[in-house]
Amino acid sequence: MKRTRILAGATAASLALGLAACSSGDDGGGGGGDGDGAALGFYTDKAAWEPSFDAMNEVSGADGSTLEFTGYSDSTAYDSFIKQSFRTKQVPDLFTWHTGSSLAELVDQGLVAETTDLWTQAEADGLVPEGLKDNYTYDGKQYCVPLNVAYWAVYYNKKVFADHDIEVPTTFEEMMAAAEKLKGEGVTPFHQMNIIFEFVWFQALLAGNAPETYEGLQTGDASYLDPEVVEVMDQWKQMIDDGYYNDPGVTTDPQTLLKNGDVAMAYFGTFLTGQLTDVGAKSGEDYGIFPMPSMNPASGDQTVLETGPLCVGKGSENEQAALDYSAWWMTDEAQKTWSSSRGDVSFNPNVTVEDPELQKLVDGVTGGDTTIQQRYLEANPLPVYTLSTEIFGDFVTNAPDPMPGLQRLQDEADTYWAEQG
Amino acid sequence: MPHRTTVTTPPGAAEPAAPPVVPEGETTMTATAAPPRPPTSAERPARRPRATYRWSARGFALPAVLVVALLLYVPFVWTSYLSLTEYNGLGDPELVGLAKYQEMLTDAGFLNSLLNTVFWVVGTLVLPVGLGLVIAVLAYGLKASFWYRLPFLLPYAISGVAVGVIWTFVLQTGGALDEALGLFGVTDPPRWLLDAPLNTFVMIAAATWQGAGVNALLFTIGLQSIPKEPLEAARLDGASGWTMFRTMTWPMLTPLTTVVVGLSIVGSLKQFDIIWAMTKGGPGVSSETLALTMYKDTFVENDYGLGAAVAVFLTVVTVAASVLYLRRQLSGARES
């Protein structure tokens, strides 16, 4: 009898606890109210960047709003958290997201606040480079502001280049010659991996071989079976077969491989600079950066730009304050703080980065002759990109005949574009 | 309450002329309140309990039933509904009938996951369960057998993700295993985590490292519960070693084997953490299992409908496998 009562009590308590947990969504969080000086609920999957967001709070804290930081380190868990939060009353004031189809989904559902006015003002003030806006434009309107940008370029180990008497290549031919020489002398020329960044060599080679085709794939105007794409896959396969890449089974971080000279070159976004700094490699001394040369010189210089958005949840508690904060985010003051705290490039052309290698790269790729391309991941339809992780992951690992994979990608793309009408 | 029925004869009173009158419906209470006495089949309480008693029993069970319904059945019904929809986690799900199941069954990746899951089920039955049995039998009865079992049991205390990380260090290209093989002159070792189905096999080995110990522990408990007399009798009849195990120990272990195998089937069908930590299902989808496919379809590819279809499939398979296996085992036990 007594035992049953205890059991029943425990069950009731656990039930009550569960109900309490379900209903606790309404309290806590945000606070502050509208207007200046609000504490903005801020969510991001870039948990490791917390010190930089703290640094921003020190600058903005005096007269503006500050961020109340919640960081995730697992981006899948983060994405589903953000999506779920839109089903509750607790819409995030500010959150980081991804451009491309992921942002399109939120825009379609009317979940993010429009920022067209902010962009118009920022362009008038010269705070954003040309072309960046395209990443944030849906049906002619802008949503979110750029949190950060990264240019994709080739990082190289200076000591390895010096030891093997190799000049920094300026053409694709020179880069291949350098790779051949390094290979012959027992050094793995290039880094690549079969997860997360399995698509990047496809991106680099195709953007450099046939930029129109690279862009055409994003709009359904080009095919994965086009000869330009096949050329790229053949070239890539040749490079894998020739042993130009590290074994993809090595799970050591790229920054460590590059720093130790286990690979001579790594094609990465400029976020790699921060990771190299973390392992004690010095820019300009241990490593340098050069733009990826185009596989077909006639294509002209192409550089891939990746950008991550900072978005305002529509209908959030501090929506206006969050929009004001977004406008401030693009200013010289904010971007100087951000750039020096991250040691990374800023999208704001008025802000120079202290790292000379990075600055040289930025000067080169924003100098006028270079065409800026979007990163493959964000630029392509999600189902096609998702399939590409499987196909390219397998390609990096086993270098099979590329045609069946390309056929599957094209089938997936056909299905997607047919659904779009 | 019981005191009412137990007081039948005051101490020191004369022998009553007639048996005490027990009110209708109080017989069971008498039975429970009576001093412990092995019940015989003749006096099994056969009468139905009073209606109020049954209602109060239902009242006590209700909170638990509610919790189960709320936490298990409602999500399952919701997932089943989602599997009939097109849904990306935002807005409202859109009914598409059985399209997601069709998509699932015609997807090469899904069929590959299914095959890998079969590898896992079979592999887990053979290795962690088989090895657990071997360890238990070999160590049983030895002096300090605890110390023989302990090293096998320790990995069980580590989380699956940590096991995955440890084994990644061992199995990655140029990792600990490759270096060790290098000492023996093997210059071109297999690509453990890159080539399918080898990557699934080595991950089953990692799971074995973690799981064999606890199976050994369970089998040891089973061995301890076997009565000594039949074994002694068999020994007197000249049985020993393999014959002893095959004809005596193994049949008497059946109840525990049923539990261990049942748990192992369910566990392997939903295997996730070690694979997620070691290969994330890759390269490509070559080492995905159904649990990984379900997770990736839902949360990585944002195709909640497809993920839900895989989840429903996985649930049906798991429940069917458990029910079929347990029913067969338990009915077998009843017959014997």
C-alpha cells in the first residue's frame, strides 16, 4: 500500500515536472524592452567566437544594445533549435544563420525581419562591397546583414616552399608544376577532406574552368553533364590518382597538417587564419596565402566568397533594437573591433586587417579584375548539395569514374528544378 | 483494514462452535493478511476483486499511463503523421500520402543503410554476445574471476561517443593500428574507416570492445543462478568440458540468453553514437545505419517527412524483431 502510494506520488511528480518544463518557455530570456540599451537575446552556432562577441559588447555597451550570448558548437542541433524557437513565443532577437537555401526557407515563412533600408544606407555609406548584397537578396528585398565574410584561397607552408625552391604560383600551370615537384620530393602537395569540405576542389576547379557553368548550376541553366564539368572531374581525378592529395583517412586538422608541412598547400576560407593562429603558426613567417589560380586562364580571376548572416527574428521582443544593432554592426567602428578581435578580414572596405598576408589577398581579390563567386554549399539547392556531399565524399576517397556520380547529381537537379516550375 | 478479518479467535477463548463468518468479498484480504504459507493450487484466490478496488487500481496506474501516452505514444503518432508529409521544420507539414515511403524504398542510400544495419545486428549477436559468453564461462569458478572480467567491463563505463573518438585515433589512416602494423612490416594496411563494408566491420569491433564486458557480467549472473545439483549429477555421469557446456550449462542459461540477445538486437538496430563519432556515416553514406539515415534525413537535410518515414520503418522493424524473438523464446521456455 505504502509502496504504491510512493510510486503514485513519484509518477505524479514526474508528470508535474514534465508539464512545468513544457510551459517554462514563457519566462526568462531577453528582457530589456525596446529601444536603446537593450540586452538582445543572441544565438549562434559559433560558440568558439564568444570572446569576439564579448569584445563587441564592450564597444557597443556604452550607448547601444549588447548581446546576451548563447553559443552552440553543433550546428545541426543549433539549426533545429532555431527552427523550433520560431514555433514558440520566444523568437530570437538576433541569430546567426547560413545564406542560400537555408535563409530562403526562413524568408519564405516570413520569419526574419527585412533589412532593405539598412542595406541601402550601408551601400550609400560605402560600408559593404559590391556584390555582397546578392547573398542577402530574395525577391528584390534584403534580409539579415553580413556577420562575416571569408575569401577562399590557397594557404601554403612557406618553409616547404623554400626548402623545395618553389615560387608562389600565379597560374594553374605553375601550381601543377609545383605539385609535381613536391610530389617527386616526397611532400604531399594539397590538402583535401572527404567530409564537411569535400566539395571545395570541385568549386575551385569549376569556378576557374568555366565560371558561367559554375553559376549555371546554381540556377538550373547548366548541367552536371556539361563538358566543362566533366573536364573538371577528370582533372580532379588525375590529381588524386597522381597522389597530389593527402589520404582522406587522416583526420588530423588541416591547420596542423599545413603547419607541420605534412601538406604544402590547403585551399580554404580565410577563417583558416584563426585556426592556424590557434596552433601557433604565424602569418607571413610560417605560412602565406595566394588566390587560387583559374584552371582555364581565359576565365579570368575567380574568387569564392563565403558569408554568414546575422539575422533579426521577425516579431521578436527587441526587434527594433536588434535592427539598430544590425545597422551598427556594419559600421567602421564595429567592423574594426570585429576584425582585430577575430584576426580576420572584414566585409567593410574601410577596415584593414592587421595581418599583411590577409590584407594582400583582400587587396588582390577586391581590386576589380576578380569575379566574386558564391560558395558551392550555399549557392546550390539543398537537395543537390546534400547529394553532392555523398558523391564528392566518395570521389575524394576512391576517385571512381566520375560519370555515374555526375549523372545522379544531374537527376537530382532536374527533379529540383522541375519542382520549382 | 486487515485487522477486521484476522481477529477470529480471541486468545484464550474456548474453541468456537462454528467457523467465523467472513463477509463476502473479504477473502482476498484474508489471504494477503494471513501468515505466509505456500499457497496450494486448490486455494488460489479465484474470485474477482471488488469493483471499487479495481477502480482505485486504475487510478493509481493512470499517472503512469498518462506519462507513457504523452512521452511515447503521442510522439509516435506525430512521427507517423509526419512521415506522410512534406515538411522542412518550418511552417506547416503538407500531406503527400505515401510518397516519402516510396522515396525511401527507392533510395540506394537507404538500402545500403538497411544492409549495414543487418551487419550490425548479426555482428553484435556474434561478437559482443558471443565473446561475453566466452568470457563469462571461462572466468566462472576461477579464483579472482572478478579481476578477469573487470578489464572487459571497464569500457562499458565510457560513453559511445568517447569510444568512437578513441577508436578513430586507432583506426584512422596512419593511426595507432597502422603504426603498429608498420612495426611488423605491413606497409600498405587496409583503409579501415574508408572502405565499405570494412568500416562497418571495424566499428562493430569497437562496439564489441565496449559491449562484451556487460554481456559477460549478465552471463555470469546467469551462471551463478544455475542450481548446482544437476551439474553435480551430470559430472558424476562423466560429463565435462564441452559436453557439459552444451548439454547442461547452455540450456540452463536460456532465460538469460533470451534477455541478452533481445537487448542486443534492439541495441544494434538503433546503433548511432559510435558510428556518428567515427565516420558520421561516411565516406558518402557507406557506413550509415538506419538510425543515422533517420537523423541525417531529418536534421541535416531538413526532410522531416523522409526522416519520419525511416523512423517509422525502424520502429516497426525493432518492435517486430523483439516481439517475434521474445515470443518464440518464451513459448519455447513454456513448452520445455
